Amino acid sequence: MTENANPCTQCGACCASFRVDFARQELQSEGGCVPDGLSVELNGSLARMRGTDHLQPRCAALTGHVGSKASCGIYEWRPAPCREFGLRAPMGIGDEACARARARHGLAPLPG
């Protein structure tokens, strides 16, 4: 399947629904890939994607409009929780968290 055919790379509902905490070792300054400027420090071991702790979360790396033409500006460098979210159920099919995120933005669950 091409990236363009994958609804996970165009939806963005999860990126505008959930808090994203990850190990500080994933930050560029710590030898990882996540740009430091897109995160906030939580403590000595955890960081959070900027914008995901707002009342209406929206990851600072999310570009475009949720539900159509949305994409991750750091897709290749996204933190582990973002990578793992997509691995739980291919393309969100049958994943309860994906369905909740999509419903929060008025989108139907993915078929399957």
C-alpha cells in the first residue's frame, strides 16, 4: 500500500486528540530524532509533544486539516508512541482509540 492510500497518513485525528509523552532519549539533543523545539520537558526522563497537553490537543507537528490533507511534519522522526499507535491495528482498522479520535472530529470509523 502506498503512503497516499494509507488513511493514517492523511487523517490526523489521533494527532489532535491525545497527549503524547515519550522518553527524552528520543530528542535530537539526546541523540534521538524528535526535534527539541516541538517538545516540552516533563521531567528528567520524559518529554511531551508540544500542543498535545492543551484542552483541545493538537500536536505541533501536525500540518493541514484533520480528516483531509493532514500530515505529520516529522513523520520519519516521530516519537515511539506515534509509531506504536499505528502498529496496534493496521491503518486504524478495528482500533478503538482510532475510532474515538475520529469520532471526536466528526469522522466515521475506518471500515473493516
